[in-house]
Amino acid sequence: METNSSIQITVSFVDTDLDEDEKEMETQRLFNSLKKLDEVERVDRVLDPNPPQRNKAFGGFLIGLLTAEVTRENVEALFRFLGDRLSGKTIDLKVEVEGKVLEVSASSREELEFAIQQAMQWAKA
């Protein structure tokens, strides 16, 4: 397996205590932070395939969801960054490598650290 193959990571803010505006703010903050990282090849918001008519509030994006693409060699740096930024937030992570998918959820710092550790090991396998 190539050491520089792409890894796609989807982050979804699923905290039921956050309303849609708060989820959108969290997503936008993370999006802007990830865009500045050299280790991230690409970061995108996820377009809503069925946006409501006259949708103006969020520009047709799915609320609370974004994707990032990194090389295998940079995945650990990205996960460390996510661990620092998302600690204590309720999120779902989806990691996709060469068609294989791992999905993990976390709602505490300990769960997030464990989920990231598992995702790193899985992504490097």
C-alpha cells in the first residue's frame, strides 16, 4: 500500500444540545482552521443534495458536516489537531481509506482520544 495514499475524514457535529446555528458555527470554525493547515490536502463543506427552496441561511451545505483529505503521512498530525480542537464535543468521525470505512463516535475527551487512536491505527494499517 502506498504511504501517500489519500485518507478522507468526515467530521459531523452531532451534539443534541447544539441548535443548527451553533452546529454551523462549530463547523465553520473547524473548516477555517483546517484550511490553514499545511498537512490538509483539501477541506470541503458537504453540499446538501436536496436543499430547501429559497435556502439562504447556510448556502446549501449540510449543517454540522465537513470533509478533509490528507495523505497517509499527515493523518497523525490531523488527528492530533482534531483532538485538540474537538475535545469535549459530541462528534462522529468517518475515516475512509481505499474504499474501506471506519466510523467512530465520541462525546467526551476520553472517547475522542480513544476514537482518534483507533482511527490512526486503522488508517495506517
